[in-house]
Amino acid sequence: MLQQILFFRELGFPLSDIQKLLAQDDFDKVRALGAHRKTLEEDIVRKASLIATIDKTILHLSGQQIISDKELYYGFDSEKQKEYEKNQF
């Protein structure tokens, strides 16, 4: 039970939502763990993309590589980026 709580918390769930989920009669621990795993794997891929973007940007800023404006934003959530752009300009 504690492990499930910790995984849900790691994924940003509030305790009140976790309590409701775990109290459901049809709560499936194996299915929940599979979902946790998938979410964490997706996060790894996203973070690897962000790290690659940082590396390319460093090379670009130091004059060792030319990158497009689009490449500056690889790995970021495109919907959030659009929202930020609307609020910035």
C-alpha cells in the first residue's frame, strides 16, 4: 500500500485523490503499476530529449553547431509552449 502511495505521489497526485483511488473496489495493483511504469518511461524519453536540446544549445551558443529555432524547443510540451507564447507577446 505504501509503495502505491509513493508512486502516485511521485507522479504528482494529491493525497486526497490517492485515497479515493486506493479505496475503489476495482483498484487493480498490477494495472496501476503498469500505468506508473509507462508514465515514468515517457518522462525518461522527454527528459532525454530536453538534455539533448541543452547539449545542442550549448554547442550552438559556443559556435560549434548551427541549430534551427525549432530545435531550441525539442522536448518541451508544445501546448504549454503555445500558451506561454500567447502570454508573452
